[in-house]
Amino acid sequence: MTIAQQLNIPLSAFPFSIKNRAGQEIYRETETGWWARREFDSQHNKQTRLENSDGFWVEHEYDKAGNLIRESVSNGRWKTWEFNDKNHCVRYDTSNGFWGIFEFNEDGDMIFHEAQSGVRLDLRPKMVVLTHAEIAQKLNIPANLLKIAG
């Protein structure tokens, strides 16, 4: 027996839902009897579990900063994420073999990404090396007047 049936909720009130004190929907039921239930953690108010009357469920785990670090699904699949001390995602892995790594500069901009598919995005600054003569030419001055400190 569903919650709506136990409470004798009339069909005109569907979809029927229940919210927690934070205003998050923790239960929803339709007139066909299908239902979904959600749980939230007390530290970050983030969803930790969703399940429904079809037998499907998904669970979420978070780190102390509130970053999603693991998702597990009733079909056996999973995903994981790793974060650095600035809460940037630096790696993800999935149960079907997909993965990726990321690097960030000090400003928090992504400068590198690589994935199992062979995709490689490198946005790191490249060093340009110029000879003494090339520098003089770019500055449009005679090379003998150019002194490089070293």
C-alpha cells in the first residue's frame, strides 16, 4: 500500500508529494501508484539516495567540502570523482572504463585534460626560445647593442 493510499489522498490531489523542513521533496507519488523517495544528507543538504517503485535506485557520496565523489546505481554502474584542495575535479572514473584527468593553474583555470578516448587538451603555456639575433630582429635594433642579463 502506498503512502497516498494509507492517507486516503483523493485522485484530484495527485501528483502527491511530501517535503522535508528544508523544502526538499522527499516523496512523490502519481495517481498510477508509481512513487519515488529521496534522502538528503544533513551536512550539505544534498541528495544521497533516490529510489522508486520500479526498483531503481541511485546513491551519492560527498566529501567534507560537499563535492560529489561517488555515484552508485542499482544496475551495478558507478562513477567516482577526485578533487584537489581547491575543489577542482582532477579525475573521474566510471564502471564502463571511461576516465579523465584534469590540471588547473593557480587561478583555477583548466589547463590540461586527458581522457581514455585519446582526447588530449593541453592549454598550458608553451615556452618560446629565441636566439640573441632573433630578439634583436624583433626589436628592430642591431644585435651588438642588445645585452641580455643573465
